[in-house]
Amino acid sequence: MQSPTASPHRGSWGTRLGFILAAVGSAVGLGNMWRFSYVAAEGGGAAFVLLYLVFVALIGIPVMTSELIVGRMTQVSPLKAVTKLGGSGWAPLGWLFVFCGFGILSYYSVIAGWTMRFAIDGIRGAIPQDTAGYFNAVGTRMPAVVTHVVFMAITIFIVIRGVKRGLESAALILMPLLFLLLVGLAIWSATLADGGAGYAYYLKPRINELLDKQIITDAAGQAFFSLSLGMGAMMTYASYLQDKQSLGREAVTIALTDFGIAFVAGLVVFPMIFHFGLGEAIGLGGTLNTDNTVGTLFITIPPALQSLGRVGNVIITAFFVMLFFAALTSAISLLEVVVAAAIDGWGWTRFKAALLSGSLIIVAGLPSAYNLNFLAMADKLVGTFMLMLGGLFTAILVGYYALPQAEAELAMGMGTASLRKAWANIIRFLVPPVLFVVLIFAVPSVIAAVRALLGV
Ligand code: TRP
């Protein structure tokens, strides 16, 4: 049932499973595979993975719970929700959310375009042995622009179809398929010679690295990116919820599924990197070569699988097709934040909102398609720093300006008072100081990315 105040253009989920799968679909995306593997490779492997898990549990799940609470409680887009709770002074936070959705999708779509390209060329058997060279050829400039535009067009189309027919049905089919394929690949990876060194790099942390500021920020930023937190995406999806299910439990389900998939992706990729001696090509342990690092996944997976001959080409194609679909369900949620703001804020129709904002995002993605340093910079600035900033203020808003309402909302469907108390304490006293410190740690890497872009 629609609440009487909701805009007629809004919409809602058909089933509880539909919501969960769409939220998982938002979380599981390029972040789990493309980003997780390159950031983990950059950040010393196992130390990063361990810190990442800590951030998911201690910061990610409580922040996700907060976003779900705010969404279901207010039943409006994040842009409006923050002022509804905190007053008009909170409007900038809503705009930060919209800006992040806009900014992230602009480069996310470029990478998703690569997955389309690799899927199609995989079918044609047209991926050469030298994938690093090939990646540099198709990953930027005109070829990248073309796939970026096609990917955005598909995303816009689905978002226009709306919540139930578009977002929900896409997720229901695609997510289970992706998971099966990944597990199959992980099992195959386990049979590779020298895979042991890959597992060691991935799973055995060197203690001194656990205190490395860079790795700490990377892990925190990855938690926000991968869980789709800090920009109101989960808030938006929860605003289409009518059932009073336990939001704490939903947050745990979404976060653990997301972590599980990223973890399995690592089990696929790291043995391959070591078996095929690709460490140097992706900048493992060497000086950071941005061009190749962001391409880690695209450079490692094809040669690994090509060794299997024709079967290999089938698997490469299947892998990138799945990755494409995972990216699509995430891109949908990014665009949805922008579209929901336009529908609620200005009373636009879904059609107009999706078409106009999608077209602007196509244009905004052009610099990333032409220059991988720009892409990397946007990923650091918007996809890491601004998400954590959004998460920090979301925690402050919920913990200090709307706590009684939030606790009441959480109490629906969530039995134990002590768990609710724990959540409130974490949101008030743990999340803000931790994120504040991590944001300070993150400043140098944002500056470094900007300098790499400017060549200074
Ligand atoms: N979580 C997605 C991924 O891992 C990307 C994504 C979708 C996202 N929606 C988001 C990231 C909202 C941050 C915020 O690929």
C-alpha cells in the first residue's frame, strides 16, 4: 500500500525477497571483483582483507542499518529524508548523496563497458594473449566511450521500467547465476600449480601492515563502496519498503552476502595471478602503475582461462557476462538515487528523470573514458572519500538528531532491546570518531591521485 503522502510516481517492492535481492544486487558489483582485487593487490593482500572484514562488521553493518531505518521511516528519497529528519540545515548532505550517485556512476559505467567489451570479444575468441596491451587499447578513448554509452543506455532503460518490473526482476535472476559461476571458477583456480603462493598473499597477513594508514583507508573505503553505503542508495531502496521486517537482520544478510562474494572472487583471482606470473603486469609490489592496476581483473582473467583452449573462451565470456549483470544491478541503484531525488523533489516522471540525469552522466563519464588517471582520481575522491564523508554525517544525523524515532523504527521486527542499544552506541560513539580519523588518513591518497592526474 502506498502511504498517502508518497508521490504517485514512487512505487514499491513486490516481495521481501525482491527487496533483499535488489539490495544485494546493488552491493554486489564491480566493487566485489574489479575493485576488490585491485585494491587488495595494491594493499598487501591479506592485511587488507582482514581490515576490510573488520570495517564491514563494525562500521558497515551499523551504517547500513541506519540507512535502511531512514529510508523505511521517511518513505521519501534521501534528498528529502535528511531534511525531514534533521531540518533544512541538512540539505547539503542530501546533495552530497546525489552528487556521489552521479559521480560514481560516471566512471562505474566506463568500467562496466569494459566488461561488455571483454564478454563480446570473448565470444568471438578475439582477446589476444597480450591482455595488458589489449586492455590499454580498448579500455580508453573511443572504444571505451562506445561501451560506456551503451551500458548507460541499458541502465536508463531498466530504471525507467521502475521498481518492481525493472529493478526487482533483474536482480531475481541475475544474482544467483553470478554466485554459481564464481564458485565454479574458485574450484578451478584451486587446481592451479603455484596457487599456494596466491593463497598465502591473499590470506596470510603480515602484522606490520595492519597498522599501515594507506591500507586502513583502502579497507574502510572499500567497505563503503562495496556495501553501497554513504550516498543514500540503501536508503532509497528501503524507502520502497512497506513490510515491517527486521532491518538489522536485513543489513547483516546483505553485508555478509556481499563479503562472501568478494571473498570468493579473491579465491578466484589470486591463485591465477601467481600461477600465470602476472604480478608485475598489475603492479603487485612494484611501483604503482595506475593504468595497469585498475585493469587488474581484465588483465589477469583472460590469459588465465585462455590456457584452457576453447572451453576457456566460453568461461571467459560467461565470467564477463555475469560481471556485466552484476555491474548493471549496481548501476541501477546508483542512478536510482539521482532519479528518486528528481521524482520526489521536483515531481518529475520517472521517464524524464532517468533520461535527463542518465544523459548528463554519460557526458560526465567522458573524462574517465579518455584518461584512466581521471577514473582513478574520481574513484578515490568520490568513490572513497565522499562516501565515507556521507557515512560520517549519516551516523551523526541518525545518532544525534533522530535517535528516538530511529530506535522506534528499528524496534519493529527486531526483538532484543540489548541489540538495539548496541547499535545506537556504535552509531553514536564508534562510527563518527573512526570515520573522522580514516577521512584524515585518506587525504594524502586523494591528493596523490589528483597529482597523478595533473602530472605534477
Ligand atoms: N556496491 C557496488 C559495487 O560494489 C557499487 C555501488 C552501487 C555503490 N551503488 C552504490 C557504491 C552506492 C556506493 C554507493 O560495485
